[in-house]
Amino acid sequence: MDPNIVEKWLKGWSLSRDLPLPARYGSGFRVEVGWPQQKARYVFPNFTHEITDLANAITEPWTFLKVCGSPDAFKDLLPSRWVMQPPAFMMTCFKPMLSKNISLANEYTLDVKEEMPVSIAKILTGNGNTAAIGRLVFVDDLVIYDRIETDALHRRKGLATIVLKTLENIALSKGRTNGVLVATEAGKALYETLGWALSSLYTSVVIPQDLSPLQSPLPPGTSGHAK
């Protein structure tokens, strides 16, 4: 994976969460996350010996290693304390997304806050609860789509598509079309219907406190579609 794209995506990921910007770490990057269940993350554009060196050296729980590549490349090279996480996918869309005729039902309202560095699109229910949400961050020539999520009670209504298209309109208004995101397995199919293409598998491992499999810990309100 192009290291420049990975660095810009990770910068957008950090800005979206109000975290410190990534710092160079060898051929990859490190983010001091500081959450109870994610202390830090190391992200590498490609698999290198640095990853296995780190895996052997690190013992602190809630440290994540992430690489743009298949889990097959290194799953057998890790100490047993590391637990493989569910698959994810780095995707790009360097042209306007495909159109889909989806109207917002009367029971919902769309709320858009176009701010720097993070723009937010929300779909709210009649009582003001968030049914779907997503964020957009500009990093140089790239548009980072992040934390796209639909509440479980409001799925299969096209709300995530409306959020994405709303965010895209912000990008298009500024002449930007080069989108990047990291999708969950559930979100990948949605993005493909909108014209997104897979650029790389995105593999994560973590040392959990109890050494049991888990979903990547994220703060409240983060994505079931994009990570």
C-alpha cells in the first residue's frame, strides 16, 4: 500500500477522534491513542520484519499492530499473546460515488456541521437520537471518510448511503474526489455498491487484557461500517 496514502488516512483517523497526529516509526507510524482499551497503535503500509520485532518486544495489553496486508503474512510469526482481530479493508474511490436514489423518510432529519478539521453528518430520529452518523476530514489531496455508523434499530433503510453522499457533497463543493476509508466486513459491500474499490486488506492484532478474542475497541459512537 502507498505509504503516503496510509499516512494521510491515519492523520485523518486521528483528527476525527481528536487524538495526537501519527508519528513516524520506522517504515510505519505510531499513534498515542490513550483509550482504556487501546493504548497505542502501530500502523504499517506493508509487512516488514519491524512488525515481528515489535510483536516480540511489546507486552503491554491494549497495544495494536496494524498492517496493510493479509493476515497470512505474519499470523504464524507472532507470540501467542497477540490476538487476531476481525478483517478490515482499506478502500479508495478516486471519482464521484455512484448515484443511488434513496430519499430520507419523514421520520428522520439530516443535520450537517461543516467544520474544520472534521465535518459531521447525522441523521436524527424524531426524538433527537442519532440513527446514523459519519465524519469527513480533508488531508492534503485526500478525503478521509470515517466513523460511518448506523444504529442497529435503523439499518437497511439506506441511512449510511445518505450520510456518505451528504459528506461527499461537502467534498465535491471543494473540488475533492479522492476518498479513502477503512471498512469493516459488513461495510465493504455497501461501499462497493457506491463505486469504492479494495486497495488492501487491513490486518490488526492486539494484546487483550484477558487474552480472549474481541472487536477492536472504539470510543462510543464509532463506526460499524468504517474503522
